[in-house]
Amino acid sequence: MGEETEKKMVGKVLHYFTNINVGIIGLSDKLKVGNKILIEGSTTSFQQKVKSMQIEHEDVEEAEAGDEIGLKVKERVREGDSVYKIE
């Protein structure tokens, strides 16, 4: 039995740029640099820490619901994958 982690949906992957390993995430909730996230989809499942994110090519420390952010991801993500903030 693993430790129970709290996960809260914060967005969906809208696009993925293969050449630069950046996912575009449409946020439905707040996200900050330093948060730990889980990205899940039919063939995607990994966790990582948010090291940096951008809105319109500008680095931001946090983003709100409704924002579209660029996020460097350590593995391939796919359109429609769910992004969760985990505690």
C-alpha cells in the first residue's frame, strides 16, 4: 500500500512541442513554480516539479485559471492529458 497523495486537477495539455519538450497547458486552477505535478493520459503518467513556466514567452512564478502556460516537461505529453497538482 503506497502513501495516499492528494491530487487536484489544474489543467489539460493543449499542445506539445516535441523539439523543445514543452507542453502548453490550459489551466483550470492556480499553479506555481515549485508545485509538484502529475500528468496523466492514456499513455502518459509521470510526476515532476514545476521548475519554470511561461506565459507568452515571459517567465512567470505563478499562473491562474484561464491562463495558458508553456511548461518544460521531462517526458512526452499528449493533447488532452490531464495535469494534476499533487500534495
